[in-house]
Amino acid sequence: AQTVTQSQPEMSVQEAETVTLSCTYDTSESDYYLFWYKQPPSRQMILVIRQEAYKQQNATENRFSVNFQKAAKSFSLKISDSQLGDAAMYFCAYRRGPNFGNEKLTFGTGTRLTIIP
Amino acid sequence: EAQVTQNPRYLITVTGKKLTVTCSQNMNHEYMSWYRQDPGLGLRQIYYSMNVEVTDKGDVPEGYKVSRKEKRNFPLILESPSPNQTSLYFCASSLLAGAPEFFGPGTRLTVL
């Protein structure tokens, strides 16, 4: 079974600084997808970024980028120029490839990010 | 606007009183699922559906039922709710093959 581990329950960063959230996962599959979701106080789950395992290039979305290390099974999220609106719980998630039936998301336990003004 | 809707958003009920949480998506997605979120546990999948009339258990299906009679709707049914089902519930939908899941706004359920 796949597992996703987020070892930092809480992180904080000064506004305008850069922060990196860690995520590791365990799988025996070669075809899969990785995601970071953001959950602000509104509780809405918002997709931040997506990475396909077969792509070596790290995904980027504006101030958000990932460091995907497939051999190490590591998928960290870097937030540059942190803003107050980035304060939220961040979840790392794994999704199986299309040939394995249930394509459920397996989530980590989350990292709560606080932005210090 | 592309979205997943859930109703109700908040519900307080008593043990044993049957309830249904509705979920609807307007994106023509094949895949739909229900998750529950509990502190320190992240989100865990309850049930999923690959298409109309195709449903199966996720990781924590005990005490829940679902149906998928139409592509857009995927209701979650608690036949006899118990206090350990107090949680935050999310419905989600997506295309298959690695597409991201889009989540509804969540339903906060309290069972007394």
C-alpha cells in the first residue's frame, strides 16, 4: 500500500521569505502522480501543483515549485515570496496511475504553515 | 462555473437517524469519491465510483453507503450514524488517468 509522510506538522516563515515543505512517499509503482493541496481556514481543498512521475522536470506554478526526487521518493514544495494568503494547511497527496483500478488520492497528515508579518 | 457542490454544509444529528449528504458535479467527470478528514489523520477515502453504477469501497467504508445513478451525482448515505462518524466530509470528482481531483466545499457532520 502507498503511504505519504509529512514530517513537519507546523512550519512558519516571515512574509516575503521562502519556505520548503517536505513530503516523502512509499510506493512500488512506477506510474503515479503527486499533488500538493492547500486548505485555508475556509476548509476548501485547493490544488496547488501537480507532478507526473514520468516527467523529470519539476513542476512550477508562479511562486510555487516542487523538488521531485523520484529515486528518493521525495516531493517537497517550495513557496517563494511568501504572502499572508499562503497561510493554510498543506497536504501532499499521491495518486496511482490509470492501470491500477481505484485512482484514489492518498494524503499525508498535513503541514500547517503560518506566515509571520 | 465548474464546481462540485455538497449539501448540507453543516449538520448536527443524533445517533441512529438516517441522513444523506448530496454531491453534484458539473464537469462531466467519470470519477467521484468521498473522503473524511479527521485531525492528525489527513483525508481518507470512504467510497469511490469509476462511472455510473460502478462503485466500490475505499479505506474506511464501514457505516456508509453510496450510489451513482447519474454521472453528476454521488450521494453519501449514513443509515445509522454513530458519534465516531463525526467528521468533515469532502466529495471530489475528476477525470481519470492522473487528473487532479476537484473538491466540494465540505460538510461538517456532528453526531450526538
